[in-house]
Amino acid sequence: MFLLSVGVSYNLPKLSSCASWHPNGTTFADYTTVGTHPFAVFVDNNNTVYVSDQLNNRVQVWREDSVTPTRTLSDHGLIHPLGLFVTINGDIFVGFSVNNQVHKWSWNTTNSVPVANFSASCFGLFIAKNNNLYCSLSSSLQVVMITLDNNMNGITNVTGDDSSGPIRNGLFYHYSIFVDNMLNLYVADCGSNSVIRFPPGQSRGIIVAGIEAAVSFPLHCPTGVVLDADGYLFIVDSGNNRIVQSGPNGFRCVVGCSNTSGSASNQLNSPFALSFDSYGNIFVTDQKNDRVQKFLLATNSCAAE
């Protein structure tokens, strides 16, 4: 397995600059288990996989090496689940699209409890190392935050002001978010075709991927972003039906590089979110193909090539 950060529930693989993935993915889950347009995917550091099944109003859960779901989360209010995040102690947080709430399932419980109520739905969720919960309010053009340590604390606006504006000050239409260990917030902003980094405590962002970035690289409606152990970006470039990576030599395509959408094993069609397992394999929700694809790490050594 790869490097696992202490106290972090998700996987941060240590990858070489020559890492590559098999171009042909395998279907981890299809319509029969995740419905149409599966939304978020999260793989924890025990390699348990979680997927938001919007059609059937549930979250499906697979233990490592399971081929069928080993647990299903549902609730009377869980309609079209969106963003999800799992903490180191196994608590599962899910954004409800109907009532704009975030609910929590504690480990091995069957019923959820509400932990936050926002002005819009949480398309992306992330819980940082300081136990602050970040919520991507795409329809409100904001990212907001609450602390989970004190329920009396209110909602803090991290960035955005409920109106689109200059790209480095506002957001246009965003989905996935990621917070690194330095509390930098990364936002995949579909509307501006870019990924923006907001340093802690600052509402003015820096474009780190896209045409206007320091290293220009075309993106079309990025919807997902995660980091590896060295802080390099992996971006779901949804409009181009691929996953791209930043690195010491700039950006490159790593998955779905046929340049066409489709349903073949080497193609994606409007992918939405991605997550790593502890081996460096990539899981991606392939929305218009109604499936979750798994792309195996092929090599992680420059010497091997």
C-alpha cells in the first residue's frame, strides 16, 4: 500500500512523476447498484467504497474486495444524495438535496441525524483536519464552513458572495472541493473552466488549473478535484471526458485520453467525481454511462519504463 496520512480518512497516494494507469477501466458498479448518474464517490483508507445513488435515494457501501454492496444507507429524508465524506472514525456525512441539510450516520447505525442546515444543497463536502465541515453551495455560488466541535457556532462564508464576479474573487458554478493539510481550499469551478485555490482565511483565490493558470491547460467544466501525497492535482475534466493530473512537468491526461466520449472501457461520458484507494487505483463516477469505473495503477516507477 501507499502512504497513509495519520488522522486522514481518505487516501493520498505517493506517486512518481511517471505513474501511469491502465487505459482500460473495469466497471466497479453499474446501473443495477448505483442507478442513473451516480454522483459522489469516496474511498476511505480501509478501501471501503461509498457512492451516492441519486436514483434510488441511498448511499451504497462496499468493503474492500466486495463485488456487491455490503451496506446501504437510506433515510426518509435522503432524496437525491449529493456530496459525501467519511471521517477517520467511520462517521458518514451526506448532503441532502431536498432540504439542504447535511446528515451523519455514525458507525454501524441505521438512522441519521442532521448536523447542518444550509441555504442550498451541498454538492461537495469535505471535513478538514481541524474538524471543520466545508460545503459547496453550487447554486448560491459559495463555499461555506461550520465547525463540528461546537454546534453553537454559525456558518462562515469561506468564499463567494451569492453572485458571480471576477473569477479570483467569486465562483461561477462549482461542485467538488478539497482541503489540504495546510487548510488551502481547492474548488473545481465548472462555470469558469478552472480549479481555484483559496489560501486559509482568504476569499481571494488563485487559479491553479485552466487557461488562466500560470501553466495554461484547457479544461472544460471540471467537476472533481483531489490531491496526492505531494500536493499534485487530479482533476475530473468532465466536459472533455477525462481525468488530468498536474505534475513537475505540467499537466497531462491520465484516464479517458481517447478524446471522445463513449461507453468503451477506455472511455468516459461526463465523469463527475474521483477518489483513490490505498493502492493508487482511481475510482470515478461515469455519469452518463450510469457506472463507477476503476482504473488500475499500471506503474509507479520511472525506472520501470
